[in-house]
Amino acid sequence: MRYLAISKTPYYIAYAVFENKVLYDYGKIELKGDSGLKRLLEWENKVADLIVKYSPTFLLTHLLDTEYMMKKDIERIVEIRTILQLVSEKHSVIYMEFKTSGWEKRIVGRATNLRKLRLVNNGYEIEIDDVEIANAIILCEGVAHKKLQVAR
């Protein structure tokens, strides 16, 4: 099975791809849209491109947790969630949302950005400095290894 995890940041696309239980690819796609509508259309096209490129069985993202979000980002995140659902439906990919906070706490203790980056960089022998890519890798790893249980 192939998993594509996308972190829900409204400003760029951070993703990770696992082939069964192995990290296959990861990255960050910058968005060039200068308005909200252009950025949303770009989000849709870029995610569709990722699905075509990697042919995942599952499209994964984080369960929306409004408790830890800034109010200005909530609307954008909800729009992104809708886009992810739409694109996965168009491409016959199973869309799932997972809560990762318990898994992160188990693997890194108190889940800080620095600890997540260290865990991913050391565990996969890569050098990333973007916590959203680390979040996507942690999410994808948790699902691939069947460690996450709270899903929608």
C-alpha cells in the first residue's frame, strides 16, 4: 500500500509518501497564488499532481484540532480539508484524517517542533528543517505502522 500524507498548513504543501512501511519520498511545494482563491485552486492542482505522481491508496491528513490553531488559519484549513476530500474523491483515493498527538507524545515525549525534527532527521537519516514535513512523515509513519487509532 502507498500512503500520501499532507500537512494542513495553508501557506504551502508539505507531504510524505510511504510505500508500505518505508519512507519513499517527502517534500514541500511552495504556492505562488497571491490571493486566497488562486491559492486554493493551486492547492487543488498540486495535490492532484501528487496523487497522479505517487498513485497512493490513502490520502492522509491531520484531524482538525481548533484548540491549537490561530483563528485566522481555521477558515483556510477547513477550505484545504474540503479540497483534499474533493481531490481524493475525484482520483478514487481513500481520504482519512488522524489525530497524532498521542503518538507524538509516545515517540518524542513532550512534542516540540525541535524534538519532532530531531526524531525524523535521526530516524530516517535525512536533513529537514521544516516541522510541517516532519509532521507529514510522523503521520504517514503512524498510519503505515498501524499506530494511530483516532481517525475519521
